[in-house]
Amino acid sequence: MKKRGVALLCIALLLISALVGCSKANTTNEANEGANKTETNKSSEIRFMWWGGETRHKATVGAVEIYKSINPNVVVETEYSGWDGYFDKLTTQLAANTGPDVVQMSYTNVAEYVAREQLMPLDDLIEKGIIDISNLSEATLDMYRIDGKLYAIPAGVSTSLLFYNKEYFDLAGIDYPTENWTWDDYMEAARKLTMDTDGDGKIDVWGTSYVEDPVGADLGFKKYLYERGGKLWSEDLKSIAFNTPEGLAAVEFIKKPLEEGIMPPLEITASNPQNVDDFQTKKVAMIINFSPMTQTYMSSDINFGIERTPKGLEKDAFWINPSMVYSVTKDCVNAKEAGKLIDFLINNEQAGDILALERGVPSNSVTRKRIAESLSDAEKLMFDCIEKSTSDDIVNEPFPAGYMEIHSLLKREFENMMYGKYNPQEFLDVVEKECNKILSKFYE
């Protein structure tokens, strides 16, 4: 009897132990499920940093709010400022491993940050369908393919266009430019458009402006070089590749209007008010300038037209240049969400409508066509010219690290050549030496 009681007691203790164990297991499982549920509901956080004026800030924040409404589990922190000090701030953050996830970059300095290993390649995001680039210009994307990897997505685009004063063309009895114009056509028209319009025996209207300025080396000199079959950089981006017969021919072409007297003397151009060019002061009948100047010229009293820049003498060289780009930094911990935001900004219809021209003409060709319907006649014409400013027979080179410094050097030395300090070959010899010094700081 006593043995039976002991046995029953043991069985009871085992049952109690089992029940306690089950209770603990259930409690643990519930806790784990709760933790998993919390983890599942946890929002993804990304930081987006850009520069710009108040209208860009307002439009971008508006687009981000739409993105957040579509993706309620994503938190997007916005960080923006003016241009001054923007890249100093970005560089400091990246050095401290506190950089943003998505960052707006200048179209010229991506390679510099790649050389510092501070940007993330985007190819994997594209291959997985997170970023769709099907409606973007391949020639433009080529500019950000470094060592076979893509590091930036253009936010907006621009190109160089031919702006012309219809009043002066009518006065000279010359037909307006067409998309079939060559540089020979352009130069011949410039000679006829160099006129004394007030009868005092002095030229007061010139046919063309300085063809290298204001568009700069990355559009002007580069175009004239490409048209002759030349290139700017070596394949490894460690040195320049334009001190060649093709480069010499391009530089000689840039100086030719001054030698022929069909552009204003440099001192006349230098006397213009700040940020006012010879076309605005009605000193020239034609100017090659950035497409965004359309809005500036619209605010003047000039009756002007717009056409694609002339065809090359040996080959066509047309492309659209980024106005600025989006990149993902090396500090990004959620590349998928960063890629989804970039895709939204460049491809979403609502985003395109809100952002409009805040970062230049939209890089997405479908968006360009849609928003063109609400633009002025001049802006529609600009859009049309941008659409036909593409070539299939050129490979658009990436900018090397240090290009912003090189750009300033080229601008200065081009002016020195125009003022007579160098002949075209001496110019090339000088800039080859100085450019390669700059490049050596990044590509040793």
C-alpha cells in the first residue's frame, strides 16, 4: 500500500513537471512569435540627401510623401541644403561612416567618390528589377560605368542646342537652321550674319558666340573631338587622350570664329553683366548653349528659335548629358529600399509630374513626352531637340576622378589660348601635362 502511494506520488510529480514544461514552451513560443511579428512590422529606414533651391526641396519632399504612402513600412529621412558646402558635408559624413543611403551627386564627380570606394555599384539592383533603366539613355548611363560597373542614375538631362535670333536671320535673308545643318552650314551662316545693322560702318552683330563657352569642355570640346573620331581619356582614365591630330583639329575649330571675326572680340563679351551672355544682349545671331537656357531666353524680348546642334564633319556626335544623378553610398544598409526609391523618382508617373523640371529635363523618355504636353511652345521645341540629340556611333566616356578640377583648368587655358597666350598645339601640350598631374592624384 505504501509502495503504491509512493508510485502515485511520482506519477503526479512527473505530470506536474510536464505541465510546467509545456507552459514554459508555450510561453517561449509566444515570445518568439511576438518578436518575429515585431521584426516583420519594423519599418525600413533610408536617408535621402540632395541640394537645391526651395522649389526643388518642396517638389522632392512632395514626391517622397507619395512614395511613403505607397510604402507605409518605409521611413525616408530627407536631408537637403544649398549647393555651397554640400560636398564638404557629404565627404565628412562618408569618412565617418554616417553617409546617407541615397544621395544626389553632381554629374561630373561620381568617379571621384568611386575612386574613394564610397559609392555602391547598382548593377545587382538593376538585374533584380528593382531599378528599371529601360527608358533611360544608354549613352548617358555609359558615363557612369566604371570598370564595367554602373554607379549612378541620371535624375535629369540636358544637352547643347543651337539657339538663333529669328530677327537677324530675317534681316540677312537666311533660312532658319534645320536638323540637317552641318558645321559648314553653321559657319557660312555666321559669316553672313556678321553685320553692321545701324549703318555706322562698324559691326554690331556677330554670327556666332565663342563656340566653347558657355557649354564648356564636357559638351563643347568633347563634341568637336568626338566628331573627328577622338576621345578624351585613356581606357584606364589615368591620362588624357586628346593631344592628337583629332584634338588639334577640334581646338583649331574652336578658335576659328575669332580668327575670322565672326564672333565678338573677347573684351566685348567680358563686359557683359554677370550671368548674361552675348545672345541675351543681342550681340550674336546664334549661340550654342545648354538646353536649360531656354527658360532664361524666354524671359527676354528675343524672338528666338531652337535646333539641334549641327552634324559633325566626319561623324555625328549627339548625346544628352545628365544634369545631376542619384547614387547609393557605401554606408547604405538597405540597398533594396534605396534602389526602390531611386526607381520611384525616375520612373513613377506621379513623381515625374511633381518633380517636372526641378532636376533638368526628366531623364525618363516616357516622362518627358508626357509632361511636354503642359509646356510652352519654346519648351516643347527644346524637348523635341533633346529627343533627337542622340547618336548610335559614339561611346560616351565616363568622367575620371578629379574632373571638376580638370574642367576649371580647361576653361582657364582655353581662354588663355583665345587671348593669344598659346597656339592650339601649345594649348594641348600645356593641358596634357597639367591634367595628367591632377589624374595622378587619384590613379597612381
